Amino acid sequence: MPSSPSPDDRGPLRIASARGRWTLLATVLGSSVVMLGSTVTNVALPHISADFDSDGVASS
């Protein structure tokens, strides 16, 4: 019974293949989620700082 090929045995990743398109889609969606999360955080930080009566600088 032949075993399934390891990821290294499948050859190069091509955009023309379904595997390549899924990889590209996952990468773009993952990057978009990270960008959206950082934008939401940067917009919310001044409001969070005001709620805690802080100037946004940590005292040491």
C-alpha cells in the first residue's frame, strides 16, 4: 500500500493549482485579520486610556 507523499515530495507550490490558491487565500486572509486587529487596537487605545484616567505612558 503506497503512503501519501510528504509535503516535500509534492513539488513546488504553484498558483495555478488548487493547493496554491488555497495557500494564497489563507495568507491574504490571515494578513488582513492581523491588519484589522492592529487598526482596531490603535483606534481603541486613546478611549481605553481615557477610561483609566491615564496619559498612555507607563510610569516606572
